Amino acid sequence: MNFNLTQIPTRTQKPRNHGITMVMDKGLSINEVKNFLEVAGPHVDIVKLGFGTSYVTPNLSEKINVYRNYGMPIYFGGTLFEAFLIRNQIDDYIAICKDFGVNYMEVSDGSITIPHSEKCGYIEKLTQYATILSEVGSKDAKNIMPPYKWVELMRAELSAGASYVIAEAREAGNVGIYRDSGEVRQGLVEEILTQIPGEKIIWEAPQKAQQLYFLELLSCNVNLGNIAPSEVLPLESMRVGLRGDTFHLYLNK
């Protein structure tokens, strides 16, 4: 860091196994990617090219190369996986990931319905080709799963080979682990954490209040996802107690 301050919590160092910040790129230009990485790259662990944007992004190979040259892992959003899957093109999906040098894959079923055993089969299959992030939870706000079901699905997907499970929230933070107001479903989160190791969960938390909730609950090294590129430095400041919301969190009483 740029200067010395005492009573700053210890952040895990890159490459991190936990304390991860996952950023959602919803359409940055190549120059914007360069600027983003110059400013925020040291605090970002992985970038998701959100939902199906990679299909319509001009100069996709060049953009991915910018991330690669920086040493930044990227992956395609789970919606793209689902788009290939529902069209019976899973082998094509594997091929494009190979062609673009993408070695992370997200397996999700937020927009489609497939038997869970089948989803776990895809996780197991794709571990041959990539590090797997599996997303649990529906993008349909009306589809509310009880806590025991979240635990059951997460446990099975980790057992199938997922390195992390992602708790669904969408890019707006208003479904899945959140109510439509953006409020955290606290009982759900607490129940999940009684059964699933926190370091294995990436909590989608695009809103500041959501990020603050998880920092207060699980400390500065909680895994957070769907962070906007412009919010990386504000989040990192909040992680280490240098934003008003967490200013007193780590100070000696």
C-alpha cells in the first residue's frame, strides 16, 4: 500500500483462495479494460463477461487478450452456458472456451430448468477442462427456495467438483439471497453457513449495503461477486476499514 497505517486487517494475497473479488464486465471497451486494470487490477481476482455479452462483443479475442496479458482470469457468464445447453450445443461451448483460452467456466441453471443430477453431471464433466464455478439460485424472483434446499444443492455441486458455489443475486442484487428490495435474507445466509464453508461461497453483492453486510458477518476476506468495475476501489477500502461504513470495525476498542 502507499503508506503505513496500523490496525488494518490482513487481506489474503493474490492468488487468493478466499477474500475474492469477482467483477462483472457488462461491456467495457478494450481501452476501458486497460484503464480498469491499471487502477483496480491488483484488487480483482476474476472477471466475468456478464450473461451473454461475449456473443455480441466486438473484438472479443483482443479484449480477452488484454485481460490475459494482465494475468487476469476471465469467464463467460452462466447465461451463455445455459444458452448453449438448451440448444444441445454443450460440446460447442467447450470448444469456444478452449478457442478463447478461457479456463474458468460457470455452470448455472438460473434461466432454465434441468434436473439437479444432470447439472452436477455437467459440473463433473467440465472439470476436465476448467475450474468450475457453479451458481445456485434462480433469476426468477418468484422462485424462492427454502434454506435446506440451498444447502443441499451447494453441497452436491461442491461434491461434483465445483471449486466455488455462487449465491445468485443477479446484477441488480434483488433475487436469490436477497428480497426484491435488495435486503439480505439473513436467515437464509446464516443457515447456509451452518453447513457450507464460507470460503467456498462467492456471494453476489452488487450493492454497497449488501457488501457491508457480508463484511460485518464474515470479515474482510469474504468472497464477493458481481462487483461493478467502478466499485472495486470503494469495496477494497471498505474491506480494510477505510470507508465510513467500516471505519470502526477493526479499530482496537
